[in-house]
Amino acid sequence: MKAFIKAIVPKPLWNRLRMLRMRYTLASYRHRRVRHNYGGYELEVELADPMGAGWYDHDWPELPEIAFLKRRRLRAGARVFDIGAHQCVVALMLAKTVGPDGFVLAVEANPENCAAGERNRQLNQVQNCRVLHAAGAEHSGTLTFNRGSNGHVDDGTGDWGTMEVKAVSIDDLAAENGVPDVLFVDVEGFECAVLQGARQTLAHGPDCFVEAHVGVGLEKFGGSVERLLSLFPAGYQFFVAPPEGAFVSLEEGAAVMRDRFFLIAARQDGPVSLVDRALRHSQKQGG
């Protein structure tokens, strides 16, 4: 029935009706605060909408990407950029991981999510995290963003309505805040453009976690897996994982890249743990 109605209703009217329904949902949703353990960190989180409630109203195990990167540059004193931070729960986990001598810059374009993220930062009195209302981009300036709850850069369709937001490149953020040791990028398909704006930063070799939106946004913005990987300079090695799974080397996990997947790009000359060293030694002995 919904598909039938959508087919006969003019698109501008359909988009407006969806926007009105979303605004009503947000306005009528009763905010509440919960406390959960997120990957080993007790945090108080304000549930600001149904999507946030579904994601954050339960305990989390340690995220595989955080566990992986803690063996490398994600450690005490590190500087981290979280591009596409939603309501900043992951950014707060990262801030706890790097400790008071570290720093996390959380960048979020959706105004409601950004405001919720700032409230979460204040609720937990996290001083080493800054929340910035902006969208990651190839060049700093402005971008047309959609108004959906889990918003993304408008792909030209105007679905969910549009708004103009501040755009920032990672290179410009690094010039202002210092070069990051770790990058987290979750930008709903716009990841190639964001990494295009990080060429100078990537030359310094930060460890990177990227959610690759294959089939759900990446191609809409002219991206592909091949282009995504090509944006990292020589010296990086790649590890991939399905949304619910462990990271393995790119060669072992090539099949997971057919759909949305998680990517870690790490410099080969970066720090490694004793476990990593032992594993490499055993592999050489076995070969």
C-alpha cells in the first residue's frame, strides 16, 4: 500500500509529508536518559529520538574497530577525528580511550544529532572532546545536506528535504586542531569525498576506520571500493570486516566488500602489539 501511494503522489508532496511525519515524531518523542556500559565505559546517554533509542538503549561490547586500533595508535594521548559522529556515543568512547591527555573532535552535520551529542558530552563531563556542527567534505565551504534523522549529503534527489550546512575538509581540521593519530569516518556513502579532503593528513599515516557504504550510498556519490582504497597512499595495509564480525586482512576478507563493510587502513610501519609480533613471527616460522 505504501509503495502504491508513493507511486501516485507527486514527489515534492511525498517528501513534504515524510518531513512532517518525522518532525512530529521528533517533537512528540519523550526524551529520557539511560546509563549503560559501552565497550567498558559507563556513560549516561540522552535518548533523543526513536533511532537513538534503538541504537543506544542497551549495553555494548567493545567495538571490534576500537579493540583493533588500541593495539596501534588509539592509545593514551592520541588525537582522534570522528567524522559523522551522530549523537557522539562512539566519540565519547574514543575520548575515554585516549584519556585526559588525548583529544577527540566529533563532527556531525545533522543539527538535532549534533545537539544531542553535545548534551551527551556535557552529561558525562567529558572535557577532551569537542563537538562541531559541520559535514565532512573534500573542500571546506558549504554542502547541501538532507533532513533525515540519520542524515547524509543530498544525492540530488532532495529526499527528506534539504538544508545548507557548513562543510569542512579533514586537512583544514588538521591545520586547526593538529594532525590526528586516528580517523573514524562514517558518512553514509560520502566517504570517498571526505578522504579526498584528507590527502595531506593521510600522508602523515594516521590509522583509519571507515564504514564503506557499498550498495547503500557509496556509488551515488561516484565512489567505489577501488577508488576508496586508492585514496590511501603507499604503505597502508587494509583489514576488513562485515558489520557484525572480526577484522581480517583484505586478502582473506575480499568477499565482505560486496556489501556494506568496515575498513581499517593502517600504516605498515605503525606500532604493533606483542601479540601482532608473535603472530608474524609464527607465520614466518610456518612459511
